[in-house]
Amino acid sequence: MYALNFYSPIVSDQLRSRRKTATIRLGDKSSKYKKGMVVQILVGQRYGPREKIFDAVIDKVEVKRLMELSPREIEHDNPEIRRPEDMASSLGQLYNRDVTEEDIVTLIRFSEILAR
């Protein structure tokens, strides 16, 4: 099974409250994640134990420049951010490098799979 791993405690809260329904990853991840793929949504420190939040299905995978993301697409990743320049700053902190609006990113939209 594949996973989408998240490391930030803030993201953890957004996932648990179901306010986060997408992730924006730096670079082209379209060969790794495909529409219809089932993934586990995990939270925890890199190289440490992880907690499974829920299973999800990937609804959409789009590769584009950061500046081409709409405010709505950005908001699905982080409800506190709507502008590409703010997203660039957030990604820069996460990846520990300079990120500009010209950088290629992958938008991965996902939906929780509910158990019956």
C-alpha cells in the first residue's frame, strides 16, 4: 500500500478535522501518485513512528508551476493560505530550500474512504 506522509503537527490537526483534502508537493510526483490509487494518510516525524489518520483515494494529480495554482487549490492544501507566494514560503520551510512561484509542483487531491 502507498502512503502520503505528513510531518507537521499543524497538518496533523488539519487532517484530523478533515480540513485538508490535498497536498502540494515540490516537483513532478505524477509517476508515483495516480488518480484512483488508494493511500494511507500518515502523520509522524521522518524516520520515526507514524500514526494512520485514514485511508484515502486519490481524486486528481496535476503537475503545474506554483504560480498556476488557484487560491482554491492552495486552500485545499492549507486552509490558512490562498496565495502562491505564501505557498512558496511554506514549501520553502518544509523542503529547507528556496522555492519560487516558477517551481514545478504536484497537486494531489484526496478523499477519505469511510468504513461501513
